[in-house]
Amino acid sequence: MTNSQKNRTTDYRRIVAKCGTNLLTAGSDQLDMQVMAALVGQFARLHKQGLDVVIVTSGAIAAGRHRLGLSGDRREMPLRQVLAAVGQSHLMQAYDELFTWHDITVAQTLLTRRDLSDRQGYLNARNTLLNLLDLRVVPIVNENDVVAIEEIAGANIGDNDNLSALVANLVDADLLVLLSDVDGLYNADPRADPAALLISHVDRIDEEIERYAGGAGSGRGVGGMVTKVQAARLATAGGADVVIANGHTTDVVSRIIQGDPVGTLFPAAVDKLESRKRWMRTGLSLKGSLVVDVGAAEALANTSCSLLPAGIMEVRGSFDRGDAIEILIDKTSQTLAYGIANYSSVDLAAIRGIRSDRIEEKLGYQYGGEAVHRDNLVLL
């Protein structure tokens, strides 16, 4: 982590931009059309330059609350789902009208955690979004709050920050821009500490960075800096740069694309991952876990080897062959990787700790010597 100004990559072709509730309402109790028009103008310019643009938006609940004339005191779940149902059409109408001024077509895309946790659902969502982009349509993505109570209850997917990271992985984005009403990540809460410093560049998300992220957000939004850092971790692990910036800053998106040192940059941690590994990396469909010994953990982390039964100490949960699982390090229970199981939990419980050449002797059959093949494993 450093505050020095580094040259930023500007060769971005596909952008995902997340617009938070506090940004779109400008801290009020309704959508601020002036703010939205300024943002849409920037997205439209990028679109006309030939870039692909996907927008992940919040604001449906705030819009519904305003349309129904309700105060912000009532927050029970059924009402919030009603507010989302009322507000979603108003929110989309605003985007549609603003983009129409620029002769650009938009498409409403509602997703749920369930859509993305299933491999087939993940691929269907990916194909739809990619086909929209091929047709030069701007997808407007939101979580389907009417049926997905996880989002408005504050659980993962969580807050549209994490949703935007999942979408960035879905469409192989080069850049994810998280726009809110804060300038970026600080080393202290700037609202409470006037000496707080903006961190312009984060090479690695470690415990110090997580501590800087602090608590949850405030105001009408659901997410805070914690969820933005979580989203940055997920998106950078999939091969996208991430910038957290203030959406009220003049031409903020255009300046980021040009490489200006705006906000906080989290550069991509890896090259682009293939689609299957991107899906695994989301961790949305984990069925169980394997606890491995330290030797196996070191081998997985430092070489290109597969996970063999000999390194497995414990099998947790119930899963079938082909299910996504979590690989944990013994004693610390730290998550090392996600992978696709080559054997069921019952089989792995029977063969854990033994050499691969004894698998058929133990089970009466074998699907190969690996518990998780390297090609079906992604390190975190």
C-alpha cells in the first residue's frame, strides 16, 4: 500500500460502474436527476468511444419510498420488498430517459444470488450480458430485491458492491469503478478525523487495509467501505482493476479511464481467469470443505500440483462429485482455495490420508488420483 502516484493502466475496453444509493440521491430522500444526468453523460461518452459499459445500480428502495411518500423509519423486510417493486420501474425509467437523450438503448437486468450460485444460471446470465454488449446495449443491473431478501437484509451478495464485482467477473471486465459519496479509502474515518489520508494505491488487501475499511456505511445506502474492499478483493482476483471514487467529482469516470489519480486504485491481482475459475472464485455455490495439512497447503500455494487424498485431514459437509468446495488449512481454518471435487464427500472421507494408488483398493473404483485437479482449483 502506498500513497505515491503510480501510472495507471488506461487500456480499458469493458467497464462496470456501480452507483450507490447515497450518490444517486445526493443524500436526499429521492433520486437526484442532475446527478444521474451527469453520470449518464460520462457513460454515454465512453460508449460512443467504443467502450463496453455495464451499470450496477442501487436506488430502487429509495425511489419507491419517495414515490409512496413514506419516511425512512420503517425498515421491515416485506415493506422494503414493496418499496423495491415500486421503485425499480421509476429507477429504470430515469435511466432509460437519460440514455435516450444520447441515442443509447438500455436493458434492465435483475439478478439474484440464486442465479449466480448455479453454474448454468451463471452461464445464462453471462451470455445474456455479453449478447447485450455485442448489440451495443448498456445493461442496467440490480439485484432482484422483490425476491432476493439477502441483499436488502445485508447478507451476501449483500449490497450491490459485491454484486458489481460478480458482474465484473461475469463479463470479463477490465475495470470496476465503485462510485459513492466518498473520495476513496482513507487510513481513518475522514468524517471523524480531519487528518485522515486518502490512500491512492493498494497493491494488496491485507489486515491493515481491512482495518482501514472500518465499519458499515451510513445514510440511505446498504454498503460501506467494508463491502467495497470485499468487492475489490473479488474483482481483482478475477483480473479487473478496481477504483473506489466519489461520483460527485467532475468527469470522475472519464478521468479514471484516462489514468488520472482519482480515488483509490486496486490493481488486478492476476491476469484474466477463465470463466470456470471466475465462477469458482465467487464462492457462491460451495457445498462443503476439505481441511488439508500444512504440507499439502504449501504445495498447492507454491507449485502447480493438484490436491491428493494423502493431504486431506478432514471432510466437512455433504457434497457430490463435481460440486464446488472450499479448501481450508489445518489449525487456522484459513481458506486457501476453491475447487471442484473429483469425488463425493463420502468417498473422500474414506480415502483421506491415503496414497492415490490405493484409491481403487479402498473404494472399488477410481476417478483419478486427485481429490481436486489443478485445472479445477483456484487459489484465493
